[in-house]
Amino acid sequence: MSYPILFSPGPVEIIIIVLVILLLFGGRKIPELMRGLGRGLKEFKSAQKDDADDSVDNEKAEKDKNELQQ
């Protein structure tokens, strides 16, 4: 027995959503919102990369520490 997909927006629904967003925020505000979203994503990715780099550095430090103790 297959279950139907509960929500799958078609082209008409997407157009309605875009029109509602335009009505709520206006044409001038949307580029500012998208710019802020882009900056937030860029900051998130750089923080994620820095965290990954820190974990690699910590692993190297632990390895060096273990080698010195032996």
C-alpha cells in the first residue's frame, strides 16, 4: 500500500507563495532580506570550516603529545 505525499507544492502554489511574500515585504525589502540571508549563510559556513580546522589541529596535538610520552 502506498501513501500519498502530504504536501508537494505545484507551480500554482509556488506562484501564490511568491505573491504573498511580495505583498508582505514589498519589492524593495526582498533584496535586503536575501542579502542578509546570504551573509548569514557565509558566516555559518566559515564558522563550520573553522571548527573543522580546529578539530584537525586538536587531533594533531593529541597525537604529538602521545608520541612524546612514549
